[in-house]
Amino acid sequence: MQLKTRLNTKSSILCVVATLIAQPVLATQVCDFVIPSSQYRIDGSQLQTSPGDRLCLAKGERGPLRVTNLHGSPEHNIVITNQDDTVTTIEYEYSIAIENSSYLQVTSTAQDSASPYKLKLGGTLSVGKLSHHIEIDHVEVYRARFAGLLIKTDPNCDSATWAENFTMSGLSIHNNFIHDTESGEGMYVGYTGHSRTLECDGKSTTVYPHKVTHVDISNNILENIAADGIQLNSVQNNARIAHNKIYRTGLSPFSPAWQNTGIQVGGDGVVVAGNMIFKSGGNGMMLDGDNLTIEHNTIVKAGENGIFARNPAQQDAAQSNGLPHIYRYNHIIQSQSYGIKLYATNTATANAIYQNTIETDGSLDAAQRPMTLSYLNDSVLRTETDNRYFITP
């Protein structure tokens, strides 16, 4: 057995814990615990962490890391970061798996601006098993076999995972670099299905996945992504996807070719603003929900529509009076199909489409109409104001 000593003054207790190794803390970085490269698991209940603690990963190459039972507080996150220099995980199925944790931040501290990502993760960074209030920033994720970030708790026979008992809230994902996923999304946040039917205690049981709320995904760079760049689903309200740069998505989409968009959203009360999407394999954006605001985005050379959007009423005639969509100040350039194709039907008030700029190559659709704006039918209530259209052969 090896001795681990708490490295701050909050406790003088010496704890004897298997697989935990005490190391000296360098003056350049204040760490409450240093996690050696040989350690593959952090268990907050064994480590006796407290809100505000800083857990530093020793520099150099390491294997994957499983993180459980780390709970900060609304006032003080627990922080996992690099100790002083770059930490690189070897390429594996996952790099860091976070489970049953809350008010936790994973970040890196750079010593120079030329190399801003001091956590370089060769595999999926996942957040699940009822975790919530998680912040991930200044991290590089590369070569993930599936999604770069995978953030959700799948509903199962444990009722704690069901929608009525759990909401994943408080996600902040910013200033990360995600690239070269092999078969999945850059970010996969929220469960995509409406329900699952399982056999629980010998009985067929339909379970419903949790919602996500209070989500901010901003200032990330995503490049060379196999499926969707950013996929955010099961949104209850209060979500923002802003100022991300997304280059080349849908390089190896699921068969047949689908989930190959730049940004995909499923849910209500989402703002998508200031993003740059270049060369998505399919739609630049695929949106499904009520009360969506899409503004100040630039979408260049989408493989299908610049934006394709619908709402629950379009798929279920029994629904109506959902809050409308707003599309304003977007630049959509040379999409393979329409600039904006809007199928949000029977909304409480008109969808608003104004001051967008759409550039096409002059192609006409089957009805000999310009491929700028397209609507399902007159059940799509809308107002169009001051949109501008350009043809560049």
C-alpha cells in the first residue's frame, strides 16, 4: 500500500489509499492532489475531495482515466487540469470518462499562447452516469473512434436515469479543439431517441431519456469530423451554440448518409449564433424544435440545404401553437440545395426571416424557383423582410 497526503491545509488527515501516490507539488502550479501517469482511476469518495480542490495530472503520456464521485459545489468547482506541462493520453476507446460527478471542470493551463491545449486526449471524453454541471475547456480531443465528446446518460432499468427523475443541467463546453473523429460526431450532447423499450425485472418497460438544460457550447474549433460537427438533443430550454468554427463534417457518416450536418439541434429554446460552418457533408444546420433563434451565422458550401428546420407540429398534426423560429443576419453561401428550407408549421405566431444574405449559383428547383427560401406549405406561417439574394455562377 502507498501513502497519499492531502496537499492543502483543509485537512491534516493521512489517508492510506491503494493505488494513490504522493508526489511533490511544483511551485508553478497549486495542486491539492497530483495524479501520476500510472494511475487510471480517480474516485472522489476514496480521495476525500472537497469543493474547490485542484487535481493535477502529471505531465507526459498516460493511459485512459476514469473519474467518479467528484462533487464540487455551485460556488466552487473541483478542477482537473495538467500539472505544469502537456499531458497526452494514448489513443484508446476513451481518454477520460466522467461518471456520477457534478460541479467539475476539466481544463488545461498553458504556459504559452502558442500551444493553448495542454490536455491532448487521444479518444472520447465522455460525461455520463447522472453527471451534471460539468465544464470542459481548453482541451484537444483527436482520433476518437466515436464522438470527440459524448455527454449523456442513457436511460436504463434504474429509475434514477429516467426523464422524470433526472435532468442534465449546467453544461459549459468552450474553447476546445476537436478533430479527426473516426466514426462519430465532434460533440454528441443529449440522448437522440424519444424512448427505449427494455426488459426490466422480466417485464417490458418503456423508459424516457433525460432532458438537458442550461447548456453553453461556444468558441470551439471542430475539424474533419466523421458525422455531425455538433449534435445537441433533448433540449428542454436555455441552450446556446455560439461562435464555433466547424470545418468539414460528414466525412464518414452513418449509412445511408445521415447525421452529416455542421450543427444538429433537437429541442426547444435554443440560440444558434455566430457560428462558421464550412463544407458540411449534408445540411449546414438541421434543426428540430420550437422557439429557435438562428442569427449571425455563416454557412459556406453545405452539401444539402444551408439550413433545414422543422418543429414538433410538422411531425404530429395534433400539436400546434409552438413558439416560432427566428432567422436573421445569416450568410448562406453556395449550398447544394436551398439556402433555408423551413418546415416549422402551425406556430403560435409567424416565423421571422429577415436580413439574411443567400448566395446561389443560379440553379432553379423543379418548379423553376430560385433555391433561396423554401417552405413546406402555407401552414408554415412566416414573414420575410429585407433578405438579400446574389447569384455567383
